Amino acid sequence: MTSTRRGWNWLALWKPPARLPHTYALCDPRLLLPIPDGLSFADAAAFPVGLATEHDALVTLAGFTAGDMC
């Protein structure tokens, strides 16, 4: 991604410091995901949480590596 546009909804995969307003933030653009039209902020926020949970269960806890089959 090279730029964003005002009015677009984005989900950042990081936790901003508490002192930053939640209406804007500076971050690495590789950590931004566009939120599709019709998807709420709450629903969009659930996707990275679910993927992080899967990764933790399969890789960290179960020890799966690339090429392993369930």
C-alpha cells in the first residue's frame, strides 16, 4: 500500500499508546487492513484476534511447523 484516503476505514494490527486519540494514528502501513463496506469495526477487529488465537494454538502450543498436517 502506498497511501490511504480520508474516509476509508482501516484496522491497525497494533495497540496505540493510550495518549493517542483513536481517530488517527501513525503506523507502518504494512500493519493496516482495509475494512470492507458493510463490516462493522467490531467484526473487523475479530479477524486478527481469531488468527492470533489459531497461531498460538497450532504453532506455539502444539509445535506445528511448515508442512505439518492436522
